Amino acid sequence: MANTASSSRTSQPALTDLFTPKLITVLREGYHLRDLRADVLAGLTVAIVALPLSMAIAIASGAAPERGLFTAAIGGFLISALGGSRFQIGGPAAAFTVIVAGTIARHGLDGLMLATIMAGLILLLMGALRLGSYIKFIPYPVTVGFISGIAIILFVGQIHDLLGLTTAGGEPPDILPKLAVLAGAIGTANPAAMAIAALSIGVILGLRYWRPHWPGILIAVVVASLAAALLNLPVETIGTRFGGIPSTLPVPTLPPISIEKIQAVLPDAVSFALLGAIESLLSAMVADGMTGRRHRSNMELVAQGIANIGSALFGGICATGTVARTATNVRSGARSPLAGMFHSVFIVLFMLVAAPLASYIPLAALAGVLVVVAWNMAERQAFAILVRTSIGDAIVLLATFGLTIFRGLTEGIVVGFALGALLFIHRMAQSANVEAHVPPVPEDRADDAGAARRAYDPAIATDPDVAVYRITGAFFFGAAATVGSILDRIADQHRAFVIDFSAVPFIDSTAANTIEGVARTAGRHGVLLLVSGTTPAVRKALTSHGVAAPKVLFERNVEEAIATAHRELARRNPPVPA
């Protein structure tokens, strides 16, 4: 009893810890001054990377640059404080630019704020229902397809500022009309903007090669800003387009809410929640792979939900875990979620101190930053491998990729997931097989095993009474029709029939019902049916669908089933005395 009670006490905290923030776990384990120093330095490093990137992502999303900073400050702080990962860095993500821009174009900023709050509630519900564990079941070709599609759309979205184009009116959100508008404005290209963008890209790539540990994005933006200001170049800046950024956080406010507005933005909210869940858990898994730690996926979703609600209340956009900034956090020596919280605090301090300087940042420089981000996002090598190695994976990949670009992220993921599931079912169905079973005969039993050997191989027809067939692979609805038709043809050709399940890992209700049909066929023809080698789970599934005595006899293995078959046949048809 003592051991049982002890086991119960120790298992209960483990269950509770699934919804305990990692910050609490770290503080319980012990947190020291050296850990604090490491987290402060890591937070500062990540903030330096996040500062220009957050503004660039907000602008690419069709919002003002400060909204990206609000997201990094509020959303990032809540993700780190409440999340299930030690190293996750939250904030605005480049993957969201496409759907955020579309939401703003359709419903305005108020619609975006409402959709973000609703996405937060959906994420909270997903975490509470423990759906975080199922995100990993999204097929790899789907992930590669939608990330690569987003990279293409992100790049196209930077062409306007990259070339310094002047367009009449706003750009349409869909990619083909957008490209048509940009092509029509190509004559307005600004050489100075192109030079600034090229300088920004060149500095980032050059520092990545020669000084990989330096904050290349921030240095590139500073260099481009100095060049534009000192040379008095005619380029558009944050100041000329947006009038600068504020130096303080806004007062939290709720957007206008109505039933009609909720219904209108619900599809966008679902897209935000779905992409946020995928992006954040992928980022957490990257951190796990770099550190050997394990994140709590459901707690991470709960934190993402709270962070999105908080971000929207303070005027931010969608917040999620970010792969590049999380990896930077790990490489910078972070020890705990406090590093992510410090990153957000430093973002706020930068706003207080350096907000006036942001007005001088050229938009072409930020466009250059996002071009590099888009290039890094595109899964070029994985894309090529999937296209070359498997026709099925290539179809799933290209369908997801094309739909993400031309129809939308949600359609791309849903259709890609459906095609991936069909491909999985097809492959699993192909792995199921029915084969005549001829096992080896041990030497020490060769004399009395001749009959058994003949029984295992119905093809030689020396013993027409007993046939033994083995089902191999997963036996489920995708394979049930094929396997059932084979077994039905065999079930009336012998006096006894053994089906070996020793190579079947699982069985579903459709397959169990198929075996019940085979049993009925065998019964109508007076054929004795035996089943061998079932696991307890497989046997339970069979018996629950009527595959049980007296219609069917169960034995532990094929050898015992053969012996039972001969005994039963002898009992039913005793030899006639001479």
C-alpha cells in the first residue's frame, strides 16, 4: 500500500506540470546570480536582433512599425513568462505578414485586433484540450510547402520598397494582381532606394560570412540609415511614411465588438491560431534539439493564447514563437525564460531612448532585411529533395505550396493535410498483405512436423484440409476490402482455415468487421476458422465485433492452431472402422 500511495503522489505532480510554466520550474530548481547575468546578456542580444526585425515585419504586414514593437514587448514577455519552453522568444513573425496584411485590407485595424483576440482564445482552448501534442502530426511536405509559399509572398511584398516604386493607390493583397500593379509601376523605380536595399542585404550577408556572431541586421539598418542621411538620398523613411514611432506603450483598449464583426473575422482568427500553434511549437522543438530539453506543448499553446490577447489589447499584431530569435537566444547562452522577458524589457527601453532615431530608417533597408528573411525561410534543399524522391510527397508539397501562394494559408494547410492523410492511408494499405505461411521446421521435431509443414503450404495441396495464411502490416479500413476479398476466396476451399495475426500491430473496427464476415462465410460452408497470434488489443477488437467462439477459435500461435484444427476435424469426422 505504501508503494502504491507513493507512486500516486509522484505521478500527480508530473500530470500537473504539463500545465506549469517553465519559469516556475526553473525557479523551483534554483536560480543563481550567474544565471541572471547569462539571461540578461542573452536578452539584450536578442533584443538587438528583434528591434529592426519587429518594425520591418509590422510594415510588411500593412501596419505601423510601432505595432511590431508592441507585439515584441507585450506578446514576447507573456510567451516567455507563461510558456512551456525555457528558451522560446515570442514576437511578430514573418510568416504572419501575408494573413495579417489580408485581414487589415478586408477588416481594418479594428478587425485585426478582434481577430487576434479571438485567435488567442482559440489557442487557449487548444492548450486546455491538450491538442498541442497533435501539431507534430502535420506532414513534413505540408510544413515545407506552406513555409516556402509564405517566403515567396513575403518576397513579393518587399518589391515595392526594395525598388522604391510609386504606385497609384494601395496594392491588392492577392499575389497575381499585386505583381501586375508592381510591373505597371516599374518605370518609377528609385535608384537610391535600390542602392540602400542592396547595401542592407550586402552588409547582412557579409557579416554573416566574416563576423557571424555580430548583430548583422541591426548593423545593416544603422549603416543604411547613416548612408541615406549623410548623402541626403531621396528615399522614403519611417518618418516620412509613418511620422516616427512613439516612445511609450499605449493604454490597453478593446476593439469594437459585434456579432457581425466576429463572424466576419472568424476565418482570419482560425488562420492566426493554426499558424501560431504550428510556428510556436516548431520553434520550441528547434530549441529542444539545440539544448536537449523538452518543452510542454500544451502550456506553450496556453501562453500563446494569452500573449495574443495581451498583444492585441496594447495595439500589437499576432504574436508567436520565432525560430531565428529563439535560436539566437540559445546561442547567446540563455538559461531560462527570464532571457525572453529581458528581451521584451530591452525593447521597451529602446523605444524610450531611441524612438526619435527610428524616423531616419529607410524603408528600403527594412525591405532588404525581409528579403534575407524570406530567403532563409524558403526550404530550398528540403523542397528539392521531396520533389525528387517521392511522387506522393511531391504532390502534397506542390499542392500546399501553390494553394498557399494563390489561395491562402488556411486552404494550403487544410488541403495539404488532407492529401498527406490520404497518402498515408494509401501507403499503409499497401503495407498490409495476405500470404501463405510456411514456417521453418525445427530439426528435433522433423519427424512429427511433416503434416504441419504441408498444412502451412496450401499450394502443394498435399494436405487439403488445413490452410494457414498470415496477415502482415496495419489492418485497417484502407486495407480491409483487399484483405477481405482474398480471405473470402480462401475461406470455403478447406476444412479448416487458420488466420495468423502475429504480424498485425493494430486493427480497426472496419477490419474487425471484415474478419467477422470471413467467419460467416466459413461457417456457411462448414469450415473451421481459427485465429492465432493476436495481441490483447487486437483480440478485444475482434471479439467486440462478434469474432468469438463458437464461430472462431483463438490460439496463441500457428503451431497450436494447426494442432487444434486437426483435433477438431478428427472429432467432427471420426475415422470409420475397417
